[in-house]
Amino acid sequence: MQKQYRNKLWISLLLILIAVISIPSIHLIKTKMNEHQAMEHIPTGYRDDASHLNLTKVHGVVDVETSPQAIQSQLKTLLQYANERHLKISIAGAKHSMGGHTIYPDGITLNMLPYRHMSLDEKNNILTIGSGATWEEALRYLDRYGKSIAVMQSFSNFSIGGSISVNGHGWQKNSPPISSSIESFTLMNAQGEILECSRRENPELFKLVIGGYGLFGIILDVKLKVVDNVALVFNSIAVSPKDYLEQYQRIVSEDTNVQFAYGRLRISDKHFLEQATLNYFEKIDKKPLALSQQQSKNAETKRIVFRGSVDSEYGKRLRWDLESSLNSISPYTTFSRNEILSEDASLIENKDPNSTDLLHEYFIPKRYLAQFVQDLKPVLKHKKVDLLNITIREVEYDPDAFMNYAREDVFGLVFLFNQKKTPQQEQDMQQLTRQLVDIVLKNHGTYYLPYRLHIRPDQMRLAYPQADAFFSLKKKYDPDELFSNQFYLHYR
């Protein structure tokens, strides 16, 4: 009898083990099998952006020249052409904004991506680079010299000029946005003049163009500060959201070896916004591997785990559990700084033609973080669009950009939603966005401007009291409003 009982017990345990392994596997296999491989087709004569909701007819798309001399001649001719025909010009790089910031109806779109020359001043740690280059291209170039980007966002397939135009920020510790790493840039204005812009030359334009969404001219050549590429080790701890600030200051801010840090909030219904992780990378005394020697670390598996959380409570719990388990067993995994920065947005790519992933970002003074998370709960609990992720990043005070969102040291909370491409879901998202902005304003925060234009003009001006002065200065530098886009049309 005892032997029979033990056999049954072993069989039961084996069945449980098979279930534990097979249920997640079946879920992920189904996720992969249900994906669509066909890419969305954009008709000739139209443009869209990363929202996949801004399909717009344009007059034409112009690919810029690759050399400094050729591009200047080309653009001066183009400005004259646009003025004579009363056409507007919008400026695009990788098109990762989501509110029509790179599109004007029946206007000319400049594709800046071909303009990607670069050279390094090793003595002064300054990279000179064409504004159409991507961060990935810059990282691979700098890697040969043992150098790295000082400040950039978490994905590397955005363009340099585009990131300056939205004043992107990264997850570098104790760092303001990208504005802080810009030494200078050249700008072609609406009159076809080439202007040097820095904190000393044309300082007002310098502040306006950074985070100016292409409304003041065309960024051409950029000088960026660079730093050493170093080896880093990863670590992660579980924290309560109410203790996040205290833990961040103790573990990240006070450790001079920490270079990168980010937090993640739990978004499954179980323990909704009640758990968080704090993830950070510490510098070690070791030579970093070259990018060419580093292999993709199961990128497609990570993507499928992420996509498996769409419209699935089980998928959200699975992703949290897998990430938490991986974090707990992989402390001190070694990376180079350039490897960490060279992640591509395809890591979370959505292949469903019937839905789109939309970003929100809210900047909250550090002292209000815990209260902000508490205020989010009742609104997000009853949301009608699917929340996929909330990441927390530190952003220090930004004295450089005119339309600055970090007016003191803040945490940037990056939300990712999956929205169906239906009128009802668009309405649901607009309603949710306005509710979230009200909570942001209550907590003395701001929001990021490159996303959907769902926020009311009065809310926008409460978040950005300098907006009217910004639009007035736009008319000062570009009186005929030659440079324009859907963002400007909506809020001017």
C-alpha cells in the first residue's frame, strides 16, 4: 500500500511539473502562431508615424543629401520651392513620435535619415554627427574607439535629430535629458541661413530647438559629448512602490559605481501597482566586449513573452514571474555600456494589424511618486484599453530646453498601452489620457509631448505654462510658419 501511495504521489508530482512547464509554453506558442507577418502598407503619397493612426496625404517626401555641402544646397532650393507654392515643411527621422509631429497635411516631409556622417574628436570627447544618423549607428562607430553615448533613450533605432527635437531622456543615473549632452548644432532656418546654436551662440534658438519638434528649422550637424564605454553588471531587487524613492536614493544615488537604473511596476490585476522592481547596472573593473562580439540574448523569446501579455491576465502574471525569476538568478551578468544602449524597439514589436501600441509618459517630482502611484490605481483599474507596462526612470532638472518637462528632479513614468484601431478605443484612450493628466497636474507633474494629441489645450498649458511664449517665439523666428506639423496645428 505504501509503495502504491508513493507511486501515485510521484505520478501526481510529475503531472504537476508537466503542467507547470507546458501551460506557459502553450501560451507563448499560441501567441507566436497568432501573429501576422504581413507589414502594414502605406499608400504612395501618404505618411504615418509610430502610432499607426496618423495616415496623412502629403505633397511629397524628400530624401536629403548625404554630404554637408550637398544638403545645404538642396535644402535652400527646397525652401524656395515651398515658399513659392505656399507649402509647409515637416521634418522626420525614424518617425517614432505618435501625434503627427513629423507630418503636415499636403505638406513636404523631409526624410533626414540619409544624413548620417560622423567623426570623433578623441581629445575632447566630442562626436560630430549628421542629424539623420541613428543612435545605433553612433554606438557602433564609437565602440571602435572605446567610447559611448553620454545620454540617450532606451531604444537605439531613433535618429539623433529626432531625439533632440523631442528632447529625449534616458535611464542614466543622475542625468538630465539629452539636452545636457549637446555642445552645439547647426540649424538651417526658414530663411535658408545656417546658424550655429549653443549656450553661447544663438542661445535662445538653442533652447527652442531642443524639444522644439522641428518648428524652428532643420537640425544638420550636431556636436555631442561622449563618455568611456565600460563593463557593467546587472542587479535587481524587489521593492514596494511606497518605498521606491528611499530605496532608489540608498541603492542607486549613493553608489558612485551605478550608471543605469530603472524601475518596473507590476500591472497584472493580482497585486496591481503594489509591487515593483528596481534594476540597476554597476561599473566594474573589466574590459568591455566589443559590440560585434556580443550576441542577441534571446530577443525573440523576450518579445513573445512581452506580446503574450496583451489582453491576458495570465500573460501579465507570467511575464512578471519570468522577469522576476530571471532577475533573481542573473545578478552580476556582465554587459558593456554600448550593449545596454543598443537595444532595438523591435524587442517589443506589435505584429497585429488591428491594434497599435501607444506610449504615455508622465514626469512626477520625486517626493510625489508614492502618492501618484496611489492616485493611479482607481483610474487604471477601470481602464478600457490594455495596459502593458509601466517603467520608472530618473530625470534630473533640465535648464536647457525652453519647453522643459523636468523643472526639478523627477521620475519619468513610461506607460505602454495596446489599443485596438477602432473609433471606440480611440475615444476610450482620449478619455483615459485626460484623466491621467489631471492626476499628473494634481501631483505637480508634467507630461511628454511627442505622443497622441488627446490632451486638451487647457491641460497642455497647465502642464506647460511657457507654451504661449513658445508659440510666440515660433512666429518671431518663422513668421510665415514654413515649418509646421499636426502638433503645432493642434496647440498653437
